[in-house]
Amino acid sequence: MFLLLSACGQDVTNPEAQICTGLTENEMVWIPAGSFTMGENPRYREEGPPRTIHVDGFWMDAHEVTNAQFAAFVEATGYKTLAEREPPKMEGAPAEMQQPGSAVFNVPSDDDPRWWHWVPGAEWRHPSGPHEKIVGQEKVPVVQIAYDDALAYAEWAGKELPSEEQWEYAARGGEAARPEPKDAAGAPQANYYQGVFPARDLGEDGFTTRAPVGCFKPNGFGLYDMLGNVWEWTSGDGVRADASEGVKVIKGGSYLCAANYCARYRPSARQFQERGLGTNHIGFRLVDNDKPAPTD
Ligand SMILES: [Ca+2]
């Protein structure tokens, strides 16, 4: 498992946690059936070609799974995430990668130009390493979640990860996609990276790291933070020749996505992530494909 991750940004000190809306935990919204154009004439090759897709109606989490929600799962089950377990043995891997830990973004410098480090002790309770605590961040999306961790949570919650088609349809919210999540006056409408990546995040949207869920307006379906904040796992399979294990599609971009690099804060954008590796900007939300449609 090598740290050939596509990043977009920096991780700095978390702001004080704040609660932006009265969102209820476990709140789900009904996404009505419809057809849409999936993909775009690509900014990136993997996004095309555009094609018409029909999606049946389904329920989707209104927001990303939070630290509080994940903590409840761990308390109920005793589950240990992949980042907390012994990593797979890899010949020639540096010593630190033989300890439990995960990938953490590093603001590059002349002394250390790497964007990603393997940080022993990085896991969901300590997203960028043992020094970082999530106390007071109950409403912030959980990160350092590998694909199988998300599956385990989904099984406990009686839900499923969205397909890529469901996710993209839901993220569009019945509206035309914008090239960047900002309004006509240029004000950011999501938590992403303003400024020149990776040197300096101006934080014009109010956040230079993960934001509590629900701090920005919901989309046309009533979903919060589909774009930006944290990447979200889907059940879609990806293709990546350099990966040391299977890859899955993640969607939505994160607080590390900037216009000058990545720009994957668009519904059609997709990235292929090794399923065993969470990072400090990948989380998830779930769907319920079995719950009946609302009656009104
Ligand atoms: Ca931001």
C-alpha cells in the first residue's frame, strides 16, 4: 500500500466545533426516482462519456456519518477499524508502515515535499495522529474509515453504501452541476479549498479542515455536504494500475479540493481509492434501499 494518493489540500488545526443546523442524527431523505445524465465531457478522462441513467427512488442519509454516530457503533460492537489493526506485511515497506496507522495529508515544504505521510496511531479518534482529538467534534464527519469499516457500520445500521449511480444522481439534486460550488456572487457553497493548493488555504468558506455536517445549504434533494467536506465511499468499483489492492470509487471531493488542483468537488468527479486505506479526508454516508417510499 503506497501513498500515491491524489490529494487536494492541507490539514490544519480544527476550528472549534460548531453546530450549524438542527439536523437530527440518522435523518434520511427520500430521493425520488428519475433519469439523469451521469458523467461529463470529461475534465478528467474517467468522468466520461456522459450517458443516461435511470435510478429508482431510495432513502439517503441527509449528512455524512458523524463522529458521534460512529462512536455509537464502536461502543455497541467493539469494532476496530483497519487503521487500528496491524497493517498487512509488505516487503520493503518503511518501518513506520508496519505499525497500525493511516495516511495523513502534510502541507509540503522544502524540507519535506511529501503530501502524504503514514502516521502511526492515526485512526478515526485521532484523524491526523495521536496529537489530534475529536472531543467536541461530535457533528464532524468521521474519517480514517476504510471501505470495509464503512461496510461494517452499514451492516450494523441496517443500511448500505450507495452505488456510484445513486450517489451522483443524489449529488446533482435535480439541478445543473456547477463547475465550482459557489454562488453567482462567488461565495463558497460547500467546504472546499480556496487559495492556491497546497500552499495556503484561505478558508473563505469558514473552514480549513472538516466542517460539522450541515453548515452549508442543502441541495435540491435536501442533502447536506454532498460536495466538499469529506470524500464519500460508494460501492462502485474503480480501476487503478498502481494500486496494491482493489479500488472503490469515492465521490464528492473534500475540504482539500481546490480550483487549481483536483477540482473534484463536482457530482461527476470520481477517484479510485484503495479499499483498505482511509485518510483524514475520506468518510461516508449510507442509503436504505429497503425502506418503503413515503406515502405523502
Ligand atoms: Ca474550506
